[in-house]
Amino acid sequence: DRPGEQSTRRRLMRPTGVGIVTARADVASADRPSARASSRVRPPLVGRRASSRALALAAGRRSASSPEISRGGTSSGQSTDSPGSPRRTAPVAARPTPNRPLIARSKTDPGKMERARAWLGFPPDGAVEHLTVVCAHCDARLTPSQMDYDAVRERLDPTLAAAFRPLRRDDATNDFLMRSSRRPWVVNWAQSYACTQLRKFVSLTDANAILGRGKMMVLTEEQARDLLGADVGADVGAEGEVTTQPAPSRGVLLDVGAGEGEVTTQLARGGSFASVVATEASPPMCRALRAKGFDLVVQSTTIDDVSALARDANVRDLRPDGKFECVSLLNVLDRCDAPFTLLTQLRSLLAPGGTLVLAVVIPFRPFVEDGKTHRPPRERLPLPTNGTWEDGASRLWREVLKPAGFTVKRLARTPYICEGDQRNAAYVLDDAVFVLSADEGADEGVLKTKATYEGADGGADGGAESVEDGAGI
């Protein structure tokens, strides 16, 4: 220091957005009381809070020619006065704050804008592969690619292994999986809340029908065409052009327990049926069926009079004996009171060479929806309520379907999908889909088996679940 002067270092700080910046300021001559009072060297304030970038910035500024930073946050130019006089500084404009977008985006983080679009029902392209699909039996969280269509053939009954051919997930399945994601979040929440309130007064089936929610998908049109072998014809012209021709009409389809009719429509189109007769027990579901324009809708819990009603309604292409070329029973067997009796009735309604399309959830967990409550069915089938899909399908064939007088023509595995809600994109169960025909020589064995089931204990597992339960609050 020069004679008569005392120099001290004063560390000042100001926030800059990147850490704590320090600077050095020389204080005037020591004969001033303020200078003597400030001659105590203050400890550094950088410490743990300063970043490496801030320290580097501070070190670069500690030079005689560098601007000094005042306590108020303004920078000063070099002094033009004598060393003993106070410094006069020229103000310099503050560093401008860079403009930042209101909603940050990056390539890795979708950002708030993309999340807002998803909440409003506008998911990004390719979102179907990242949807959350929840198993309604075990609450496992899956993606669509993890839904099962194939099976371990070695674990199937030999008859079923020979008849098994897998289906595939098609574009119509993807569109169905995306339905709830294409609705605003608040709409999904409002429907779920309304369903919860309605279930205090009506059954879950009626509540879903009233609100138009909880729709199901078992088969798409393409899958039904594959399953029934109803491929369209193809003609090759003289110049090599290929034109497709619709398959010829296959008579009348009877869908028992048709629900709101969306799966019935897909099956009728895929099978190229001329007319459709649908039965359903729920009055709100019947209203939805009639709105779809089917040839006949029968509101009943039985199928005793369905042939007579179809004849009275002059259903187009109905056989004179009132029998049907195809009968479908999709995920109804585990919800009816007398499942084996129903199978024998359906067998009697098949026309010669007719087909029964039967979809059953595996594992088999039956209950009957009785108003707002559930109860066990009157007839209990000897099927396991746990285990693998292959074991459940094999037991169903050996102990129920074959004794009921059927032969198997085709077996497939497909997810039974329910529309999602505000929490999950969809809910799913595991279906076994059988294509069956009547065994004309099995009448005596069928009667004996039917008598056995009618006298069996009607108890069922109280933990029975359904895919519909997954869609409620």
C-alpha cells in the first residue's frame, strides 16, 4: 500500500441468476473514520452456495481494469481520479433478461403443452403403444403389446392344440384402445362419477348403458372374418387388377346377451350375415340395440321363445324351422344363472351345419348380476377360478363343452377390452373364443351331464370379478 493509505478488500455480492458473484473494492485513505471502520476484512461469502461458473466469473473480474460491481448491482467503469479520491462511476445498462417461452419444451420431455393436449383429448401420434391397460383380475399394468393373442400349444388339450390359430391386434383394436384418451379428462371423470352415483339405484350394466360408457370389445370385423372363415372373394381381371367381392350371405345371426350391440355389429359384418336377432335382459341396453337397427331385439332373460318371435317378426332369410346359421354367446356364460342349460338350448337352436361362437373369460369366475348386488349362479360348472389360460381353456373343453354335445372347429385367444376412464386407458380380461358345431350323436350324454349340473351346489367364489368393474370409481 502507498504511504498514508490503507487498502482493504471488501467482498460484495449480488444475485445474477447463476450463483454468487464477488468483487473487490478499494477503500479510500485510512485517515477517514469510515475507512478505518471498514478495514476489518470480511470472510468470503461465496462458500457452498457459489457455483463453479460463478467462481470463474468472479476470478475473471478481479483486475484493475475490470469493471467494479457495486452493492446495488450496477457495474462501474475505470476510475479517472487520483488514488486518494473517491471513485466516480458511470452507470452501465443492466444485462437484459433472455426471453424464455411460456411453456418449456424439449426433445426428451413432452412439456406442459403436450400434457395439456393429452388432458384435452388430443394424444400425440403413436400414443397407443404407451397406453396403460390394467388387468381387471390381478391389477397388472400392461401395454397393448403385452396383451396376449398366442398360447403355449404344448399345454393345451390335443384337440384344442390342433384347432388353435392366433388372431392379431389390428387397427380397429388400436382405435378402440384410444377411445378414452381421445376424450377430455374431465369428461372421463364426470362419467365415472355419474356411474358411481347411478349404481346406488341401478345395476352397473344399466348405469353404463344410460351413460353410454364402459363399451366392450371382443372381436373386430377383421378378426370375426378370420375366425369364421368368411373372407371376401377376389377376382383377377384380364389386365391383372384385383377386385374384392363380398362373401355370400350366411343366413341369420342370433346374438344372446348382445349388450349395447357394438360387438354384434362387428360379428355380423365379419360373418356376412343377412339378418341379426339380438337378445338382452337390460332395458337400457335394449334401447341401444334398437337404435342400431337390428332386425329383431328381444328383451328377455331366457331364449325359450326367440325362434317363435323371429318367425312372427318375419326376419329376413330365417329358416322355416326357426333355427339359426350362427349363434353367438360372448362373455355371458359366466354371468348367467344356468350356464350348462343355456349351452344345451343354444345347441338346439343351431341349424344343420350351424356355428356357435362362444367367448369365455379365463379364469372362470362366475356371478349373476341381481339388481345392485351379485350372487352365485344356480348351476356351477367344475372349472378353476385361477391358473393359466391354457389350463382353463382345456378344462372348459373337456368338462363342459364336449359333454354338452359340441365339436370344436377353431380356438383363438383374444383380450376382452373395456373402455377406460380418467385413470387408465383401458381394462382387459383374457378370453378364449371357441367356434363350435353340434355333435349330433351326443344327445344321451348331454342329458346325463345336464342332470348332474342341475343338482350341483350353486355356490360360487365370492371374489368373482368382471371387466366392467374396472371402469367404475
